[in-house]
Amino acid sequence: MRGGPAGTRGYWLVFAANTVSSLGDGVSKVALPWLATLLTRDALLISVVTLAGRLPWFLFALPAGVWTDRLDRRRLMVSADLVRLVLTAGIVGLILFQTGGSGGVAPILALSALTFLLGSAEVLHSNAAQTILPAIVAAADLERANGRLWSAEQVMNQFIGPPVAGALIGIGIAVPFGFDAATFGIAAALVAGLTVPAGARPPRRAFSAEMREGFAWLAGHRLIFQLAILLGLTNAAFTAAMVVLALYAQELLHLGAFAYGLLLTVAAAGGVAAGLAGPAIAARFGARPTVLISLAAFAAAYLALGLWPRVQVAAPALFIEAFAGTLWNVVTVSYRQRIIPGEILGRVNSIYRFFGWGTMPAGALAGGLLVKYSEPLIGRGAALALPFLVAGLITLALTVWAAARLRFPE
């Protein structure tokens, strides 16, 4: 890491903030779909909640890039966390208001609205967090820095957070969201103490001109553009499958809230392992083989989940899927942070993530529709497994395409 307070201290403040907020995210990632299943058993309505949380990546990823390059990234992160604190507290209010109510469409729509706003704040926070790292970490240390961040994120987000969520849900469904709100407050306080070296900022121009500059850079870099498209298609497949995971776990695996949290904890172990071993794997095999390994692992995991809906299959499959996701990130995010010029990193990164994450709302809706309209034809159980089979076939095709077309510089 870079020496001095602007490097080592800055990185560890970001690390601590990310770790704390990831624990809250791990709790809410179990509690939010579980809350949705308490309000409705309709897979399509449940998918609307996920769609609402991912839609901001399609709507706001592009302008977020310009704002990230124009504004103080530290302040953006703090502001976004404080907004998420308030919105998560709003979910607590919704639950308390709904107590004793009739459920149905209205509470789902209200939950979706709050999830949309949370997702909008996440877009700003996430883009600022990724683009701030090269300012406080030496380029040669980016894989190691990112590996540590994602290892801690996986530990908290999926290893510790889910079983904690299961325990908190047992106390009351509002409790995990109050816990999540508190973690946003702590993360904001930590990032507020960060000092970032002041870099030269180019003079502001028209918003459209700055955005075109980012598009032009991405269009001129064939590999990063290909990775963005690959990420978009794999994320759409991932979201289509995972949008029904809570129902899949309840109805096919017969798990309660705590057992479901433990299942996600097993999955998280894969992400932790990849965060620790990913830099060594990438160094040993190279970037291209590592990316291909990730894609092939996605396909294998989804097909296993779709073909054999049993706990003893689901646990290792989710472990493999999480390992592959973190391994992909260790290689591709570090590569982007190293290659993209700092003065346009926010814009190019946001455009990349527009292509890579903007497909997730469509994936969420597709997963819900697939279950809803296949159920009368093939039955409830097969319908809940179908999105995993489709995701497996899509990622298998992408693996074949990438093996033929993807080329990293030597």
C-alpha cells in the first residue's frame, strides 16, 4: 500500500467502512426477500422488489459517473450512506405500519419504492467507492487491496450477515432493518474521517460532452467493452435465477429463515476463498484463463441448482458461484482501475457498470415471469428450478464465446 496517512490510514478507513456496511447488507439481503415472501407468495411480485433495487443501475449509472468525476468522492460516499440510513429506517416504519394489515400489492409497491431509492443511493456510493481506491492505493497493490476488500465483504455480507439475519428475523422482521440502518451510520462516520490526496480536476464542460468522452474511451478499448457486455449478460442470468432463491429455498429445499441464512453462509465461504486466493490464481494462470474459469464455474453452479434442487447440491453450487463472482471481480476491477485514466475513471467506470449492471432489472423481471407463466405448464417445483437452468445455459454459451473471442494483452 502507499505509505503515509493518505495511503495506509485511508485504505483501512475505507476497509473498515466497507466491512461494517457489508455486515448490514448481509443482514438485509436475507431479510428483504424474506419480508417480501411474508407479504406475498407471487414470484412475479417478489421479482418487482428486486427489479426496483436494480433499476437505478440502468437509470442513473451514467450520470453518476459524471458526478463522481466532478464532486468530492468522499463526500458522495458519506452522503449516500446517510441517505441509506434514513431509507432503511423507512422500511422499519413500513413494517410497523403494516403490522396487523392485510398484505397484498400495496405493501409490496411501498417496499419496492423504498428499495428503488436505496438502489439509487447505492449507485452513487458504489461508483465513488471504486473510483476512490486508486487515489489511496498504489497501482501495483490493487489486486491485493481489492482482494482484502472483497474477502471482508464476503465474510460480512454472506458469511456472518445471513445467520445473524436469521436470528434477528426470529426476534421480529423489523429488527434486521434497524440493524442495517445502524451500520450505514457507522460507515458514514468512518469515511468522513478519510483524507484523499487532491488530484488535478479538469475544468467542467457540458454534461453531455463529459459523458461522450467516457463513451469514446470505452468504445476505443475493445477488451474492457467486451468485459462490460459479458458482465451484463452474466448479471442478467444471475438475477433471473437469484430473484427466486428465497422461494426455491423455502419450497424446494424446505428451509426456514435461519437455515436459509446458513445456506448463504456456505456460499459466502466461496467468495472469501476467492478474495484470498484470487490474486494468486490470477498471477499463476493469467487474466484470460481466470476469467474463463469464472464463467465456466457460473454455468456449472446454475445447472446444478436447476437439475438437482437438494440442499447437499445447492450448498456447494452456491459456494462455487460466489467463488467465481469474486474471482471475476479480482481480475476485472483491478484491471479497470489500473488502465482507465484517473480523471475519467468515474465516467468510464459508470458506463461499464451501466452495461454490466443495467441488465439486472430485466433479469429480475424475466425470472419472475418465467416462474409465473411456466408454473401452469410444468408445476410449481419445476418452475422454481427453471430460472437456474436457463441461467446455466446462458452462461455456458458465454463461456464458449469468451474462449473464442476474449484476448487480454500479454
